[in-house]
Amino acid sequence: MFKVGLVGYGKAGQAVAQELQSDPRLALCWVVRHSAQPGATVPETSIPIVSLEAQDWSAWMDAHPVDALVDFSQAHSLHAYGEALRQHRVMLVSAISAYSPQDLDYARTLGKDTQVMCSPNITVGINFLIMAARLLRKIAPHADVEILEQHFRDKPEVSGTARKIAQTLQVQDERITSLRLGGIVGQHEVIFGFPYQTVRLVHNSIERRAFGTGAAFAITQLAPCAPGFYTFDDLMMRLVRQELLADDQLPADPVATV
């Protein structure tokens, strides 16, 4: 069982905490948020919710060791806990979409000492969509590509996931269309236009707890990896390669005779 600490306890963080608690492979040990009342706990549990300054992280990890840290907070948190994480060789699963290039460079330095995975969206479904879209892009590099992202009304910026899709497919951000509507958690669609046909790849986030299942997947897949900097794509491709190698060991299909 993996002991886990969670950073960030907003709407997404609370949903992630629920999922981490329900996964038998994981034990959620504590939650860190920007502000916390003394003695606060996750509802209906004894799991503490605390607020830590940068200088407090190392002592906290000494007293409350974990195997993995899951971050659903803000980019600046990385620099608060980074050196303590490095010192204690704690795995990092980060779902921050607003990292600057400098932040990512720092995250990569942490990968010299432990396993680090950064992805703006860690739902299994969206990362499978990205993998499938990348494959289709290689098969049909001249197809037209449009990206449509839809989110809840109050989301101000263009989806970081949509930007990642555009970057992966090597299309300009101008090919991203954004809609903001009530009642939508999040939807991403990649549309490929061919002569006489279209292909649409669609992912819907129904509940924020999907982020928790993605975090659990990332922890369990990251654990056997060597120290380094990984993306969710890397972890999924590792499984795909294992499956393909397993298929190579199967006996050949019998040859039909007439």
C-alpha cells in the first residue's frame, strides 16, 4: 500500500481526496492547503489538513512519511516542497496546468533524485485521447485538425489540456475553440477532417473524481519506474509496449486451409 500526501483542497482536491481514500492500494495520510484551521481534518476521518510554510516541509515529512505526493494546488507550491521531496525521495504526481517553463525545468531537476510526473490533466480518458490523436496525426499528417474545449462558465482561461493537445499534434493554438456553459465540468474534442469523412475523438469529464482515479493510476505506474521526469503519456505508452510485447509471445493464429 502506498502512503500518499495531497497538496490542494479546492473542489478538485476534495474530489481527489475522496477517490484516494476509496482506493485499497493507497492510504491518504494528510492534506496540505493554503490555509487550514488548527486541528482540521478531512470530513468523517482523522486525516489532518494542515498549512505549511516552505521551511516546515522537511520536518513534516520526517514526522509523517509518505511514498507519493499528489499536487492539485498552484505552481508556486512546487518550490515550497520541492527540496523536501527530493531529500525524502518522495514520488510526485502533479496536475498543475499553469507551470512556467522555469517551473518545469525545476521539476525536471527533481527527477534526478525521484520519480516525477507532470500533466495538466491526469484523467486516464483524456490521455488516451491524446495518445490516439497523436497516432492518427502520424497516419494522416495532412488532415485538417480542430480542437474544441468546453468548460464551466467561470473558467477564464483556455484549457491547458487543449493547449497540450495542440502542442502534441503540432497545430497552432488558433485551432482551439473554447465554449463556456453552465452544467459542463469539462469536454475536449479533436476533429480530423479528411476528404469525404471526419473522425471525432471526444472525452467528457463527468465528475471531478476522475482526477482521483488518474492520480491513483499515475502513482501505481510511476512506482516501478526509475527516477526521472515523466508525463502521463509516458506511463500509458509503457503499458501499451508491455501489452504489445505480451502479444508477441502468443502463438501465431492458425492458418486457414481449404
